[in-house]
Amino acid sequence: MKQVNRRDFLKIGGTGLAGVAAFPFLGRMALASTNNFFTIAVISDTQNYCDGSDTAHLQPQNVDIFVTQAQYLSDNRSNLKLRFVTHVGDVVQKGDGSVIYGANAANPAYNGTKPQNYEWLHATEAIDILDAAGLPFGLVPGNHDYDNMYHTSGTISYYPPLVATPDWWKNYFGSNSKYFRGKSWYVGASDDVGYISAGSTAGKSATTGYYTGEYPSAGTPCNYGLSSAQIFSAGGKKFLHISLEMEAGDAAIAWAQGVIDTYKNYATIVTTHSFLSPPNWGDNTAPLGEVLVRNTPSYLNGSPSGWNSADQVFTKLIYPNPQIFLVLCGHSWTSTSSATTTGGPGIAGISKGEYVRIDNNIAGNPVYQVLSDYQGNTVLGSAGGDGWYRFMQFDLTANSIHFYTINAPESVTAGQPVLAGKNAIYSDGTSDFDQPEGFSDFSLALPVQVLNAPAGAH
């Protein structure tokens, strides 16, 4: 992967394409000045907006932020020329719904026991708005969305997720849900692809600390239909979007390959949850750096064909398919503490949850891999997110994709409505995530996968 340091990055940004024809990074540039563009929106890691189980995530303040994000997309669909919305996962905080949301003096609006699907109902408040607007969209499950992300007994939480009873993801966001059933742009889900439980023996593992008794018995099939696919047209081209489950196993990758084979040459975007890591504090190598792909132990023990790391997903699915030009992900963010963190001191209330990596595929064409995770930002008082999300503007006149980040709320005050589409001014004077090491406002050359995609209706 070609590298560029911050000094070279700023030089490229000031001189445009001159002298960098072999490198697709264009640097910072203005938004499209013509009407020859369209937009794709990326919503990331909304679990803190849906969570209402502790005093830090006050409701309805936090779910209002998620709702406001969706409403802004709906209200501005025309002027943004918004063609697709993707969510990178961790839609909710506690996917199993096992927490009992009891009386909370600091959160009087939500006193009393709540239903098991409490957080999923919060999520649907926002997703209902996208659905009503007729916007094509896709969602992928993050680790928090699995049914056994949290199984609580008193104050103890058990990992990793695997149990699929009840199957919340499939109930709310599966192929037969109200959001996707009968939609012309919805391709389908991996309904015949699931995992097989590794089995359960009561007791706590001395090696992992997990309570294996929280899994179904050995051989139990579970977690079907976690990946899905959508198609849409934009800018006169046809696009395929694959919502690929987290750390997809070989069976899920084979399913995704079948979808790609069906929609040959469509410009293809893959959204998955865990794929890139952000740079450490103190790492000013913008915009690219090495050691970005996550290779952590899997969350998905029990997959019959094994889980795949991000590098393996790239090798098995991304690299051999030249029509894939973009991979989107969330999940990873740095500490927001102002105390010393890995790589140096952080900034209080601001997280580094953005990064960019570019690798070539088997055809020698670039694949843009972009991390967007804003859950660590707490300056505005949202307890995790501050309403930030990513827009990707495809400028067909400049032949570029402009990535920029905005936030939904103008201000966040408990019990007060939030306003969308405003770039918040943080206390240190920064806005629009314009940090020295930020990756929030940049442009990439429109890749051949898009330029050569089949013709489609606007």
C-alpha cells in the first residue's frame, strides 16, 4: 500500500492532481459546485443512543439523536441527492435484551421495568423514518447486536455472543421484516447460512472467563440471516451493497460471493462492523498508515467453518472481486481521556474513530477502506456519539468521492429537542472534526469500478 506523510498530504491537497496521477488520494477539497453528484450516508455505532440502562445514557435524550439523524436524512434527501444509507453495526447496546430497565432516580422518564425488546424499539424509531422516506438502506450486526452480547446475572456480563433465542436481529432487520420484505431494491439475506453452537458445559472457563453454560447445546444451529444485500442506481450507474456480518465465516463469504456473481460488474460496496483500527494518539501519518486491519480473537466462537479476521475477509472476498471499490466499517475508536493513552495524550471528550486505508485488488484497482466510529465523542453531553455521521459525495464532474463528517445535534440538553445538520463547535474551537490527525474531510479519485459500472437509472 502506498504511503504518504502529513506534509505530502497537505502538498497534494494544495496542488490537486498534479504529479500524483498514480496515487488516488486527492486531499482536502471543496464540496461539489455543480449538481452532478449524489450522496451516500454512513451511520455508525448507535448503541449509546438506544441504551437506557444506566445514568450515563439518559432517555429520551439519546434516542432523540438517532431519530434526528434519520430525520435529517429524510428531510434533506433531495438536496443531498441521497441515494443510499448504510449502518456499520452496533445498532443497540445490549442485543439480548436481558437487562431489566428498572427504576432510576436520575432518569425519571424511564422509571419502571421495560420490555425485553426495549432497545430494539428505540432503534426502530429512527429506522422507521428512513423506511417512510423510501430510502434504500442496509444494516449489519455489530458485536452488541448479537443476542448474547450481554447475558446478565446481577452485575456480571458474559461474552461472546452466540445465542439466537430470541432472534432479535432477524425479527427486526431480517429479510422478512417490514423494512425489507417486498422492496424492489432488497436482494435478500443469508437465511440459509448460520452458525452451529460449539456446545455448553456449565461453569466458568479458566482460560477465557466466559460462562460456557450460556450457549445452546452442541450442534444447535443459530444466527441465520445476518448478512444481506441491496442494489440501487445513482449517477447513471448500478451499485451493489453487501451488509456483511461481523467477522464473517466461510459460509457467509460464500453467500456474498454468490450475490456478487449474480450482479456482475456492479460497483460494489461492502459494509461490515469490525475491519480497521484507528491510529493511536500522536500518530500524525495522514491519511494512510500500516497495521490498520484488526486481527483480534473472534467474537463468533462456534462457526462451523471458522471465523475470519479482517485480513482474511480481504483475502477471500475483497481482493479477488475487482468490482468491490469500497469497504466501510465501525467498531473501533480510541480513548477520549486527556490522560496518557497509547501513542500519547488524548483530548478530553474527543475520540479518534476515523481512518483510511487503500489496497489494490487482483485487477490492480484501488479498494478504499474507511473507518467511521463516533461513539467515543462526549463533548456535547450525549454520552457517546455527539450525533456525528459520515457523508460520501460522489462528484461526477470532478471524478472524486468527497468524504465529510457532520453531526446531528446543534446542542444536547436533557429533555430538549436536538437540531440536525449543524457542525458543532467544540470547546477548543474545533469544528467538523477538523483535528490535526483527523480523517474527516478528504477526497478520493472516483475508481474505475464506479466509472465502468453498468448503466442504471438516476
